[in-house]
Amino acid sequence: MLLQVEGFVANTTDCGESDKMLTLITRRYGKLSVYARGCRKLTSKFMTASLKFSYGDYVINKTEKSCILNEAYAKMTFFGLRRDMVNLALADYVAEVTADVIMPEEPEDQILELALNSIYLLSEQKKQHRTVKTAFETRLMTYLGLAPHLDRCCKCGKNEDDTYYLDIMDGTVICSKCTEKSAGVRTAEADEGKAYIVSVLSKEAKDFMKRTAECEKTKIFANPPESIIKEIGAASERYLINQLEKNYKTLDFYKEIAD
Ligand SMILES: [Zn+2]
């Protein structure tokens, strides 16, 4: 059966002398593993469209056992990523997470669009990497149905305190006053290297995160004020890692080289 799909190359693995296995995230069929024969040869008509991060039209010969690339045409290659190591490392993380959460036969158009927009902004250097990262992580949780409940303290129901603790296990926030009344909390900082329990958020950061999770699509990548970008970044990352129960190597590398 021939499939005609629009897709994004989220990962590639070299095979044999000149072939590659592509992890293709498609709009119609979710994630597909596609064998691209000869695509590492400079003369191959698939060369550009089978590069990691390429987005385009693909014709695939699908049998019960395999998917073989038949035709490919790249519409976007995001070559701008190669200009900046940190942006490239973050794009790698975005691609790895996207390939991880999208399943075969389960297309997730909103997630694919979020990933492509994130990578576009990094490639064109239109947004700071921290802004892209926290927006991607926060909004992805919304699309997966895992968004935290950030509107008010889960104990007293108020939204008046200056400091909140985001429980990254169950996705609720508790204000500092209610925390003092209960037995206290173990903070993420105190638990460095172990499973995180909570992430500290100022009210401003909490409200910003909530807006990113719920806003209309054109505002997802709004710049957070410089004063709160690090705390939001820490919270959105810990929340994603904990909810997806994964360690991403690409994230470790990004953190090594991002200041
Ligand atoms: Zn409270």
C-alpha cells in the first residue's frame, strides 16, 4: 500500500553503507519507522528530505513488515539550527520528546505543530531558547491531558499568596501559608539528584505558566519576564520529566551547554 503523508523527521539511524532508518512523525498515521535506501549518498534524491528535522511530503510503500521510502520532498529543513549549538541541542530534545509521546497510528496534530513551531523559532533565532523550552514543555502537558492545576491553592482555594509549591507528582499547587500549617514540603532543590517532590513558584511565575498552558495558540511562545524565566523553566522541566517518567539524554546535553 502506498501512503502519501506530510511528516517531520524526528530522528535518524544510519544503516548499512548508505541507508537510514527515519523516525517520521506524520499528520495522518502518527509515528512511522521508515527505511530510506541510499539516502546518505550525495546523489540521492532523498538526501535532504531524510535529514533530521526535515519536514515535507513523503510517499511510503507500507507492507505488513516494513515501511520503505519511495519518494520524498523537503519543504523545510531548519538549517538555521546548525548556526547555534544550544538551539540545536534544544531542538534535539524537542524532537526526542515528540517522538516519544506520539505513537504509531495515533496522530497528534497539535503536538506536531507545537514541535515544528518550537524548532522554527530556534532555527530562525526568533525567540530565546529558554522561552521556547518552557513553552514547549508546558503546552505539551496540556495536549497530553496532564496539565497541572495552577489556578489556586489546592488546600485553601485562594490565589493570594506570593509563593506556591507545585507538586510535580499530582499537579497541584499549595500556597506557602498552607504549607506552614502542614508538615512542610521537600523542595526540588533539597532533593537534588533524587525524585523531585515540589518546585517553588512565585505567584507571577505560576500565573504565567497557567496562561501558557491555556492561552490561544498565537500566544504560546510569549516571552516571560526575565525575573521569572529560570523558575518557570525549572518547574516545567521537572513536571514533564516526572509526568512522563523519562530521562532524556538530549536534555542532559542541552543543560550541559546552555548557560
Ligand atoms: Zn493555601
